Amino acid sequence: MMSSAFESTMDADAVREKAQRIVDLLDGAIHLALEATAPIRIGSVYRVREDGSRDFYVAPAPFRVEARVFAPTVVITHPDGASEEFHPADPVRVWVRIAQNDKSVAAVFVILANMDPNWSDLYKVLEIVREDVGGLDAVASAGWATKSSMNLFTRTANSVGAIGLDARHGVETTQPPSNPMNFSEARSLIKTIVHGWLRFKSSA
């Protein structure tokens, strides 16, 4: 990893700390864009001297970085033979730049960096987006999700009667939904909302 954020820092531990903050954002963004299931890990820190030589500062943590994290390409071939290429990871760079100056986006990426979010994590993400845009009505007006789907999500997430101990509450406070949302649907809903929110942020 290379970043201008490291230029004013000479201490290897301080560089590592700055790098970890960036990696936390990258992990969340990559999980959102590519459904990544393994986090990026930081290994050695090095300084490049003016003559091109390097001073390495090795830490005990294992070095594990997927070098092709931005490489995936999806090719769709139509019946007439025409093809289109899509690069799902392309927005990641933009998202991380936004997150470095936007606390709400950064908070969402840190939550998603968990790689295996639970009901409470997804609920927190919805709360952050809701607060940022001015309420669930604003989310619905933007076309990112319907009001009914978000209401079903929140009712399910809060209901111990619907999802047991995975619920945000330990006791039932309202009537459980008759047809609870399953977790796969919940993840898809929240990720769709976040994608819409980030498109809005990117175009602002």
C-alpha cells in the first residue's frame, strides 16, 4: 500500500496505525463491492530512500494481501453476440476517498469490514444511512428501498419471536411479524440501500 498520508510520518508504528485505518475502510468497501470474505492484513512497513533502497520494519503479524483485489471483470455476452464488461471493484477507490472525509460512510465500512455482519450490524448500517439522509422516508423517496421492506426488516431484527437470540432485543416488545424477513433478504436489502447511498454520495 502506498499513500500520501504516510509522507509526514517517520515512525513505523505510526505508519502502520494510519495504514490500518485505511485498510479498515478498504475491507468494508471490498466486502460491499465483491462479497469478500477474508480481510486484508498488514505485514511489513518499509521506507524508500532517495537512492531507491528500502528500510524494512517487520512486525510479527502475517502478511496477507490479495494483490488482485481490484482485478475482477464480469463479461456479459448477449444473444446477438455483443458483450459488455463490468468491473465491480471500480467504485472502491472512490468510496474509500469519500470515507476518509465522511464519518458516516467510514462508520458503515468499519461495520461491514466484519465480513460476517449480523442482524445488529445491519440495523446499525440502516440507522447510519437513515440519519445521514433525513429518515426512512428519504431513503424510500430516493428509490433505494420501499418503506414496507424497511419496516419488515426492523420488525424482524428487533423480534426475538421471529429470529430468536439473534434479535436486537432479548424480549418481545411488539407483535412479531407474521412473515419475518430471512437473513439473506436482510443483507440484500441493506446492501442495496448502501449502494444507492454511495452512488448519491459519489455524485454529490
